[in-house]
Amino acid sequence: MTQTPKLALYLFEGCPYCERVRAAVRDLQLQVEERDVRRDAAHATDLQAATGRGTVPVLRIEEGSDTRWLPESADIVDHLYVTYGEGRSPTLLATRTIPQVAVGIAMALAVTAYFTEPPVRGWLLVVAVMIWALRDRWALVGRWIPGT
Ligand SMILES: N[C@@H](CCC(=O)N[C@@H](CS)C(=O)NCC(=O)O)C(=O)O
């Protein structure tokens, strides 16, 4: 799909918040140039100059002579769906529903573990910690899962 504004996404590999935006870009089949701030120092410098900080993701929206810089993954995802979604809602990955549910399950397991006798307690705690550790990595995993 093509669109009038030229979109560039400032990011770096392995950044979970950037993966949320990538999930939206994939879902909406948008043409967005990716600018990795860790691979190209010029992109990092441009981002710092424009936003005053190095935090990613940031979407650069160029429309004619007008350029806007949009930070915050949730705001970027909202913007993309409102502008290009044709009424569609963000996917579970783009809204971070999956990591949030994972945190909920991990906390429930941890609480359960507290009231359970060993050795079940130990195993529940291990599983809870693993789910918690993966909470923001699902977007990376989800890159290979169709329909997410
Ligand atoms: N609330 C922000 C968080 C973004 C964030 O924490 N990005 C991390 C990478 S995943 C980052 O850029 N850290 C480096 C820094 O803040 O300078 C969002 O949702 O976009």
C-alpha cells in the first residue's frame, strides 16, 4: 500500500517497543523506511536533534514541506491505525495485550506458589519468572507467527 506522507521509523533491533510498531506496520502493509539508530550514527544524531532524546521508537512523518516527529509506541500505533487502518483495530501484539496477559499469569503463578508446598512452589516460581522475563519479547517471537 502507498500513502502520501513519507514515513520513517527510528528504532533499533531487539527493542520491544519498536516491535509493537513493526507489528502495526506489517499488519497494515505500510511502506515505512526503518532507520536503525544503533547501526547508523547519523540517524541517532538526527533523532537527538529533533526530539532532544535518544529513545525509540519514533515515527518521522514527512508531508510536503511539513515534518512531524511522533514518539511513544502506543501513540504511533494509534496514529497508524487511525490514519491507515480503515476502521480496523490494532492487533494483540501492537497493543501489547499478549505481554500484559503474560505478566498477569506470572503474577498469579507467583502468588499461587507462595501458598503451595515445595517442590511445586519452586517450579511455579521458576515458570512465573520465565513468563515475566518473556513479557516484552513476545513481539519478537510473534514476528514469525502469522495472524498476530
Ligand atoms: N514509552 C516508550 C518507551 C520506549 C523505550 O523505553 N525505548 C527504549 C528501547 S526499547 C529506549 O529507547 N531506550 C533508550 C533510551 O531511552 O535512551 C514507548 O512506548 O515508546
